[in-house]
Amino acid sequence: MMNRCEAEINAIRLRLYEETKDLTPDERSRQRNDRLKELAAEFGFTISKPASEAKAKTESSFPHTS
């Protein structure tokens, strides 16, 4: 049997799916990034680059020694 919280989470998941099911991956990504920026501004947190991007950028900045 599903509790109230699980039902609410499932309803949110279904709504998000319905809103994005016809979007391309690029459109879906753009929409989520825009929403994340709105939330960051509203709640005052910052968004950093993923660790994998930051690591790749750092590694390319230093000469390799072999």
C-alpha cells in the first residue's frame, strides 16, 4: 500500500513526465537548467560546474609530464 508521501512524489513525477515527454533531450536539458537557475535565485544558492568538467579543465591547464 502506498503512503501519502509516495503518492505525492509519484504525482509530481507523472506531472514532470507529461510536461517533458515530447521534448528533445536538448530542450529538456535547457528547461531543467532554466528552472534550476530560477530556484538558485529564489533560494540563494550557487550552481557550480560538474566535477568531471572542472577536472577536465584543470588537467588541460597543466602541462603533462611523462
